Amino acid sequence: MATEHSLGIAAQAWCDPRTSNLVIEPALAEVFAEILDKYREAIIWMSASPSFRSGGEAFTGWLKIQETLLK
């Protein structure tokens, strides 16, 4: 089962002007959200790497991803 946060991100696809005229398909939204949760778990795992910590090589990119997926 997908998290509420990822379901919200999936629902944003239907808020986009290019797709707002489409009917929400709950099963598709659920699968998309589950995929997002897998990425979220991987990102959390990456946070243990020194290059993703403050001052690390990948820190700036980490902040962008964190702001979107780890709220």
C-alpha cells in the first residue's frame, strides 16, 4: 500500500493542465505511488552516504530530491 504523500504526488498528474480533462484511474495512481515509495526508500538509504550529507559532493542534488519526495 502506498503512502499518503506518494498518492498525493501521483494525484498531481491529474492536476496538470495537460491531463486535467482525464478521469483519475485509482489503480494507476496506486501503482505510480508505490513506485514513488520505492524511490523514496532508496533516497533515504542514500542519505547515509557522506557525499549526500551537508558539504558532500551530492548534497545540492540531494536537497532538490529531498524537498520533493521526503516531505
